[in-house]
Amino acid sequence: MADQARARRLAKRISSIVATAIEYEIKDPRLRFVTITDAKVTGDLREATVFYTVMGETLDAEPDYAEAAAGLKAAAGILRSKVGAGTGVKFTPTLAFKLDTVPEAAREMDELLSKARAVDARVAQVAVGASYAGDEDPYKSDEDEDDEA
């Protein structure tokens, strides 16, 4: 079994090779907006999972995930041969492509944070003219007990 450092180095190299091949060598129009984000390799260096994300043609356009997945599936053999030639390992790992969900999760977190900021702003507006219901400092301290004695 290979060490984890070698698997990480190989994963990084695979990610670079696949990204370069998609950008410059494979002319499939379905892969125009595909970006390779990461790669993971199993400990025995036999299987590689390549994570990708898809952008829309414009900022408002919804990305076509199905077409991108079909394009990657069609190009998997070519990409695997490029990986084999570029890495020089004894056994070229099989490539599996998986949609990366990190951008969507980050977008959801941004939305939640903006909602929390809006609620905080409303609470701050309400608190502007507020006063304490009781004493300003309702907790007893040691000095208060000394004054009573």
C-alpha cells in the first residue's frame, strides 16, 4: 500500500493534468465551463475521483450539469490516457468524476450570514431607545456585601 503523501501528490498531479487537457486539448463544447476543483486517490493508487464544478454561460444562467457530466464521461478514456502519460505510474488509476458541491454550500452559507446580519440590524434598531428593566448591574458583588456590614 502506498503512503498517503504519495497519494496526495498523485491526486494533485492528476487534477492538473485533467484540467489542462480539458482546457487546451479536448474540444468538446460541453466541457467549456467545467472547472476541476480537486482530486482524491485511493491508498492503493488504483482509483481517482476528480471533483469538478460547472459555471453558467453568464452569471444569471443556470449551469448545465447533465451535459457536463456526459462530456466528462465521453472524455474519460482520453483523460485517463493523458493521466497515464503525464504521471508515469505503473498502473494508471481509473477516473471517476463527481460534481463538487462546495460552491453551492458556500452560497447557502453566504445567504444564511446575510439573513443573520439583517436580523442583527433589526435587533440593534430596537435596542437604540431601550433601557434596563431593573438595575443596570443586577448581580451582587463582594463590595455590595461589605457596604451592608
